[in-house]
Amino acid sequence: MKKTRQYDDDTIAAIATAQGDGGIAVIRISGERTLDIIKDIFSRDRKNPRPAEMESHHMYHGHILDPESDKRVDEVLCVQMKSPNSYTGENMAEIHSHGGHLVPKKILEILFKSGARPANPGEFTLRAYLNGKMDLAQAEAVTDIVNAQTEEGLKQAELQLEGALSERIGQYKDRLADILAEIEAQVDFPEEDIDHITKDRLIDNTNELIEKIGILLKTYEEGRIIKYGIATTILGKPNVGKSSLLNQLIRKERAIVSPQPGTTRDFIEESIEIRGIALKLTDTAGIRATTDEIEGLGVELAKKKALEAELIIAVIDSSNDLDNDDLEVLERIKNSKAVIALNKADIHSKIMENDLTAHIHKNRIIRTSAKLGTGIEELKDKIRELLIQTKNLSESNEITLSELRHKLALERCTLSLKSFLQAILTGESPEFLALDIRLALDSLGEITGEVTTEDILGRIFSKFCIGK
Ligand SMILES: Nc1nc2c(ncn2[C@@H]2O[C@H](COP(=O)(O)OP(=O)(O)O)[C@@H](O)[C@H]2O)c(=O)[nH]1
Ligand SMILES: [Mg+2]
């Protein structure tokens, strides 16, 4: 589908800063009527209340007036950005008013009375995309920047906004366009089969491209973890030191620690950053066979959390012999990403690393003392190492794939290319061959947004906040 203007030419307005207490609020306006509206409501001085011309991209001091009463509403700074040199590509303005709850809302109401309408979530960025200011992958990166939780996540979002992913996709597209041109050159000679040299070249080039895309696809797992963090469950039988370990990891007393087994009956969730990764950490009730009904509910919940977790930190008390409850925990981590904290290393040990190697690789076991805080840094290093192989993404310019939408599109592209290779081998006609390449191109176009539907756009931009 061609990119068309899928919206009316309404002028939209929204408060772009976080609502609530704050020194300044920024109100954003975009659309055809922006400059007229500003002329109506912004006055630079009393004698010459509404000057005809304000230079684009210049900040002016003045007051917002209520056009009905001509009363001053607030003292503000106002800047206009004339089309096409603005974020949306349309005429835009920003009013920097006093913050708080009342003033920005009052100004917004005046804007609505003067002909603007409330902006939908992400509508400024949607307009930027529709007006060709950025492609779809770049537009998506705008929310990623706002939502970034870690340095590395932010760096990845910045790279994507700068167009690093789009550029890579562009390289793939260029290669496909070359392949397509070569095939289309054959269409004029339908009675002749494509010669061997050309065939071999097409096959080699396609294989090379499939490999390149494969390398990018492989970054998805890490990219997703860097961007969204990872759901992590602390698992172990009661009293092994799970809550103490959580407290060490978050470095504050949040989970309730008690010498009596079975204290953490539901679960506690904390978000923390470990070595650049956002961990959504859940401390659970201890897993053990119990007849206590309420504790049993906690145990069930712990098992459920273990199933949902993408990473498990299993805690074993090394000062006691392994029992059936420990074995149940070890059984649960078998098919998961997991590390073991062999805890209470500060007192006499009955369990050694070697006793656990039947269940987990030795290098995933860390001796800790949640009481003294030893082994915690090693545990953090181990978690990072387990999740991300790349050294430090905040310092590298390597891009990672982090959106499922992008991954699926690249997979579809690869499938079309494989079908193309198959078709060459079975001697299909050039027209037929061209079809697969066009499909592959379309899949790439979905990522950058040349090929899109209102449905996809709706889903992407509804995740934005209002004013973005
Ligand atoms: N000596 C020692 N005691 C610990 C350690 N970790 C936890 N404890 C103690 O073990 C008991 C149970 O700890 P808690 O964190 O509530 O265990 P949970 O039931 O697994 O959450 C408490 O008395 C803690 O002080 C440790 O590394 N060494
Ligand atoms: Mg506990």
C-alpha cells in the first residue's frame, strides 16, 4: 500500500510534559491552523497585542490570552516551527507555560476553543511518519527512548531512531532489487531458460543475504532482554535465604526476612537493574510439600511464577543436606535459564558444587552468603553472562533486533527467499521467481513502513503516550 495521508488535516494539541507538579509544562500544537491559533491567543506586549509575524524557530516571551475575555491566563514562552521544518513536518508551535495541574489544562482548553482538537496517543509521531519525516522503525524507536530502562536499552533506541536498523534493511532491499532486476531482464525471453552462470549468481547472492538476515535475527533474544528486561523468579524451599538474597540484590530491606519457615506467603515483585539488564524480580514462597492450606496456595503460586519466569535464581541452603524439596526445585530449573545460589556459604557446608552438577552446569553455581553479602557481585556477573554475550551494547554501534514485529517480518522475508531458491532449482519461470522476491521485499517494507496497514499503524501508535 502506498503511504497516504490517512488523517484529516485537523490541528491537534496536547500537553507534552508529564502531568502533575513541575516548574514548566510544554503544550504542543501541530497542523494547518497552528499559526492562526497562536496569533489569536498569544500576545507579546500590551500595546501591540497580536503581532502578525513571529520568526520560525525563535522563542518569544509573552502571555496567553483567553480570546473570549481577552484576560491573561499565563506568562509563557512560545515558539513556532513552520512547515516543513518541524517534528511532524506541519506547522507547529510549543507553548512553555507554568507547570502544575491547572495552567496547562487551561491553555489546552483555550486551544480547543480556538479550533484545535485533542491529539491521540502518538499522533504527532504518526504525522511525522506519514509526512516522511521518519520511517516506521524510527517512529517506533521514539517510544523506546521514552520507555528505556537502562543505558544499553537507550543506546539501542537511539541507534534505531537515527536510522541504523532502517539502513540495514535498506541494504537488504538494495540487494533484492538487484536480484529482481536480473530476473525481470529475463522476462522478455520466456522461451529460454535462465543460463547457468546467472542462476548460480542468483543462488549465491540469495544465500548470502539469507545468512546476513540470519545474523541479525540471532540478536533478537538479547535485544528483547536489553529493551524489555527479563522476568526473574527466586525459587527455593523455605528458609534457604530467598528473601535475604532479594534484599541483597536490591540493597534495601523490602522483602520480609524471618527465621520462621514459610513467611513469604504470596510473592514480592521488584524491578532492579543488574549489569545493565532490567530484572523484574519475584520473591516467592518456599517450594515444599505442605499440609497448610494457605502456605499451599503460596507454593502453587511460586510454581506458577517459576513457569512464567524467563530466568530462575534457585537458592539452595548449603548448610543442610539436599532433600526432596531441593530436588523438586532442581527439577523445575532443568529446562530454564537458571543460576543456583548455593547460599549460607558463611557457615559449615554440607553441599558442594559437585553435588549439583547432575542438575546444572558447574559454572552456573555461585556460592553466596545472603547474610554477609558475599558472592552477590559474582551472581550478578553470572546473570549478565547467561543472558547477554555481547560485551557492552551502550558503547558499541551494533544494532540488535528487539521488536517481535521486525523479527516476524525478517522471518517471512527469509521464507520467501528460500522458496525463491527452491523455484530456481525446479526451473520455474522468471515471472514466478519475481513473485517470491517481491514478497521478500514487501516483508522488509513492513519494517520500515512502506508496506503497512491502518491496523499495524493503530497497534504501533496506540502504545505511545499523548503528546508524543
Ligand atoms: N548464616 C546464614 N544465614 C542466612 C543466610 N541467608 C539467610 N539466612 C537466614 O536464614 C533465615 C531464612 O532467611 P529468609 O531470607 O527469610 O529465607 P526464605 O524463606 O528462603 O525467604 C533467616 O534467619 C536468615 O537470616 C546466609 O547466607 N547465611
Ligand atoms: Mg522468604
